[in-house]
Amino acid sequence: MDLDRSGLVQALRQADPALSRFDPLPRIIAFDDFDRGFCGWTQLVGNYEHSLDSMLPGYAQHSQAMLSTLSTWDFGSHGSFDGSYALKVASKPRVGAQNVAIKRLTFRKRGPIRLEFYFTFKPEANELRLLETDVRSIGFLYDLQSGDSDADGLRVMPHIRFLNAHDGQHMQTWQFKRRTTEVKPIGTENKTVTHYHLAPQDWEDLPGGHQKLCYNEIPTKVNWHYVRFDYDLETMRATHFQCNDRVFDLAGFDSIKIPAMRNLWCMLNLAFFVETDTDKRAFLYVDSVCLSGDF
Amino acid sequence: MIRESQTAVIARNERWSGQAATEPYEAGWASEAVIFIRALADAQGAGGTARVEISPDGMRWVPEGATFPLPVSKDEVTFARVAHFGNWLRVSSELPDGAALTVLVTFHLKA
């Protein structure tokens, strides 16, 4: 067998059970298996200056992600995709409450990147009912900014969510967002601003984005789902979005775009979020995450 | 392998009065925890008591046994050390009528 370098790399990755379920680009930027700890995933804290009271309420509600064995009251620990632990993001038990986990990086080349991860979601199982419409949404986002020497000084924030339910209606639709709230200064030093990009308004349906995911038949059993999202940092455009067996048309997709900010050059943040549709905690679980790039 | 360690901010700038409790936190990977409560401002009224609670499922809570005073003056910190807590952990508090406290609660967990 005659293998070139890329063929050899691909063969080695496919022989590795942990990586074989991913299709990474040549360079793996991060491979986060939560059996090794939090892997740099932390809570998204809102901006503030002088007082924590200046933090927008949408951010003030956020709390720390957990390492979870998907512990259930009725059959014990579910376990993660291939080990004991998954990253858990939990909302508070108040309709519309959100929580976000974030990983903060920078990029060294403006080119194609690929985010792949496995996820599942459930509400807190405090009733003996299916509860399939208690989680409002789960989703992910990038928070990106061009380099300090680039001509196109932009901050770009691609957002995608799975709107599972809204006001009790089972929606099961992928959505995107191209607008954030007004960017407002915080404090008195003219150094910090804030905006709420996860505000409930301005989500738009992804064309053809209705998808029925496996939810299972009681409120504690879960099944893991695969997502792949390709993005080009050079053109700042999404090029591929897939969940399980479905690949979605991105012709109508767009991102939040706002002027570059003074301290965020080459930023490459990625985040996962969850939102509840009832006064019940909503849980997003992720295991694992592979971020790769073509460089 | 180095021991896993994590600082988790469980409640930030939350105003407590009467009965209060932090959100459930899963930390089955950790064998020990130190729980700190910091007063972000001077408390209103008399001080109160915090107690550590554990749970079989994150929904039904029982006292772990550790109790400690809530801080009273701005930036005062109180704490408790716990081990053998299983998976679920939270801290609850009780303040007398008319009392209130704004807190920062952190769990310091170690495998």
C-alpha cells in the first residue's frame, strides 16, 4: 500500500476509535473529550465595569458548566458517548432562562475551519411524563473577529440553534440569527461595551431546516446526535451544516456582523447554549468536540 | 496524571433573603470541595446560616451536616470543607426576617 502524507494521517485517525467518528480537516485545533476534564470550556460571563450590576441580565443568569455522567433518578448514570463524562450546560428553572458554555481561542490562519460535536438534550426529569417540549432550544455559535492588519475589520458571530419547542409547541427547526441588540457602552472609562446576541428575538428559520431528532421515550433516556459545521474564516461564510443524516442548504444563512472591537483581534470563540421553554431546568450535554482547520 | 481541579462560580451577584439555595451542581468526579461564600456588599440586617446539601438526583435535597455562618460585611468570606458528597452538591441559606445578602458563591473541587 502506498500512502501519501494525508492518506497516512487519515488512516491513523480512522484507526483511533476516539477520532474515527469525526472527519477533521488536516490540522486538529482542539479535540475535547470530557473524560479528560473541562478542556477549556467555561461559563460565558457578561461584561461589566466597576460593578457587577452593570452586567446585562441575559449574561448575569449564566453559571458554570459541569462534568456530568448524565445521572438519572430512575436508572442511574447514563454515561457519555464513549466514557463516563460529558459537558453539561444547565439553565435555571424559569421560562426563557438560558446558559452558555464557551471556549476562547484565536486563529492563526484565515481559512476553512470545521466544528464537529456530539450532543443531546433533556429537561430536568421531575415529572413522570415525556417532557419533549420543555427544552426550548439548544445551539452553538462562533464569535470571530478579523486580524488587526486585515482591511475588513469585522466581528462576525454565526449562530445556529435547534428550536425544539416554543410556548409548548414542538417546533424541531434549525434557525440562525443575523441581528444582535444595540451595542451599548458599560461604565465610565469608554473601554467596554456590551450587546446581547442571544436575545430571544430575530431568530430566522433555516430554509428546509425542520428535523425530527431522536428524543427517546421517557424523560431520562438520551441518544447522541452528530453535528458538523464548516466555516471559512477568509470569506467569513458558512459552507456546510449537517446534523446526523441531514445536510442543510446554507444559501439563506447569514451571521451577526458588527464593527470590529478594539480588543478582540483574531478571536475564535465557540460556545454552546441551552434555553428552557418552561419553569423547568433544561440540560444540554456535549461529548465530544473536534475543531479542525485547513492549515 | 495530574489531579483534576476546578473553580466553579455557582452564584454571582445574587441577592439572598429568607430561604435560598444555589443551583444543583454535579461534581461526581471530585472527592473534595471547599465552598466559599463572599459578601459583595454589607449585609442588611442580622447574619444567617449556610448549610451544605447533597442529593441522590439533583431534585431532592438533604443536609450533608456541614453548616457555617453567612458573611456579614463587604468582602468577608466564610467557607466549609466537604468530602464524600456523591455527585450532587449545593449550598442553602437561611436569613432572618428583614435580612438580605448579596453573594458570590464558589465551589473549589478536586479529584
